[in-house]
Amino acid sequence: MPHVVDERPVAPAETGHGGLGGQRRWALRILLPALTLGVVTCLVLLATGALNLLPVTSSPSTRPAAVTDGGTGVVRVFTSTGQVRRGPSFPEVNGIADGLGGVWVTTGNVEQKHVLYTVDPATSRVVGRVQLPSRLVINPNDVAIGSGAVWAAVGASVYRIEPLSALSGAIVTHAFAALPPGGVVGDLVVDAGALWVTDTTSGKVYRFAVSTGRLEAAVTVGSTAGAMAVGDGGVWVADADAHTVSRISVTHNRVDSVLTFPGPPNHIAASDDGLWVTDGAGRVAAALNGDRGRIITLPVGAEPTGLAAFGDTVWVASTANGTLSRIDARRPAVVATVRVGARPYAVAADRQGAWVALLGQPPKMHASSPSARVPVWLLRLCGGTGAVRHPA
């Protein structure tokens, strides 16, 4: 995450009794050694290459360019051809969702603002932007589509964004709903006229009315509550500690069935053929319709994370391999794997294919490097970026 620079105005110095000439002589005695020290330090930094260790981040006012090899951003993968098309680049990227005529990407920028971008699916260009409150917590899954709106989580709060407000560059400050104090949103989905939100700290799922934000139910699913998916007439919720996925009946607001998987269900998705989970161990597991008592597993790339389904197609992003695997859920089998970029993480699926959020190459910097101990103002003076982006 970028460092936050606290820039406060400097109070004017008090006027002494030595007159204007005395003030100038005093200023020169202080300024000249300071400038000399700054120049010497710059030369040392340039000689050691410390400035080159900082990743380059785009200015928040600059229109995102196409993501480069190893960069951070969004790419498009087509089902029919397997072609990978570069999309926009961002300083950071977290969640991604597809719907309401756009692709929605949550990111952070160098000013520590939580930003929701709209990408035109036809051109892969950014066409809208909404600024959310300053980001203190990165929620695992922080964006969802449903009931004619985009929903974004920041910490313990959820914000409702109208699609048109994104085109006007709106700033959203009022939370639509919030978890109890101390809660952290793990995931959010929309189904049955309700916004469903998991609290990772309490193992509960909260149901809010999409029209008013009124709390309608709180359902306990286990010791933890993380990723969610909608399917088979219910809302599925993962408990990574217990290796289970619970189905909540949207009619009765209670758990009516529980599936147990070999590994922790970190990400889940529901296809027409069943429920799918990734466990981080290089495989994806599925509980297929009609035979929920039997769990099948399929090998995919190392560190599978992002998971999305559309119809009979399931997409799995493997962060360590930089690949995206396509599963035909009817067979079921992996039918294609394409290399998409550095550290793919979140995935959104639609009729034509998938959108993949890339975390990009981690910065080549550690705490012992020279630039880690250099003040931000000095890095800027020497031509550095003044912002360090840490790995996600």
C-alpha cells in the first residue's frame, strides 16, 4: 500500500530584532548547508540505484493506460479463441465485477483513496470513476452487482453506487449499511431483494433490504464467514476454518445444508452444474448437482484464488502460475489454460469470457534497502515517486 504523506502548512517564522539583513544572513547560514546535504544525499541515492527500486505508479489524474507485461491492471480473456486482450492499468487493484453494462474495478491510488472504476467492456477503456472513503482495510471481496446498483465494501461499511454517478465522477461518503463495531466485510452478494454481507470476525452473515438498508436477519454459519455465491435457490457461505460451505435459505434466513471440502474454501462460485471452491493447494473442488455427497477435485495452477462461473463455464485464476484455467462444468474437466499476466487474483465472468484483475509483479524492495529509510520529501526532491506500493 502507498505511504500516506501528511503535508501540513508550515507556520511563518517569527520576526527577530536584527532587521531584514540579519534575517537574510540567518536564512543563508541555514539554507546553504541544508541544500548541500540534500544534493550530496541525492548523488548517493542515484549512485546506489536506490531510486530505481521504487515502482512507478500512475498519477490519479492520469487516464489509465493499457496494462504492460508484469503490470497491475485488468485483462480480458475470450472463451471462443482464448485470446487475452490488455485492459487498463492501475496503481493497485483488488476486486472486479461484471454487470449493468460495465466492468467494475476497485483500486487504491497513491493518495490512499478507495476508487471504483468503470471499464467499457467493448473498448476496455475507463469511462467512469467513483471515489469512496479513504481505505483503511482491503476487503477480500469488495464489489458486487445487483438490484440495479453497484455495491462496494470499505472496512465494515457497504456503499451503494448508481451506474450514472460513476460517469460523473461522483464522491460517495454516506454508507448504505454497516456491520456492528469491530466487524470486517469479507464478501457481499445480492439475491432475493437483499444485500448479503459476511462478517469475517464473527462468522455471521447479515441480510439488509436493498431498498432501505434495514437489517432483516443475522445468520451464524461458523467460526468464520468469508466468500459467498448465489445458486440453487440459496446463498452459499464459506467457513475456511471448518472447510465447509453452508447454504442459507433466502426464504427462512437460516442454514439448511452444509458441504464439507478437503481444503479451506477460500473462493467459491456457483455454476448451473454445482458449487465450486478453490483451496489454495493447486486444485479446485466441486459438489455437483444431484450428487452433493460426492466431492470431485480437478488440478489447476499453483495457488488458485479467483473463481467465477457463467452458465456451464467456470474460470479459475492461479496467482503463482500467472494463468487462467477454463473448466467445462458438464464434463467436468479443465479444457483450456492461458497465461494472463503477473499474479492474477480476482475474476468476473460473462457470456463472452472472463475479466481478470492482475496484482502485477511485487516491488523489488525490502526494509533494508536504502530508499526504505529515505524521507518522502527527499525522494521527491531527487526525482523519486514518493510512493511505495507494497505487495498485496
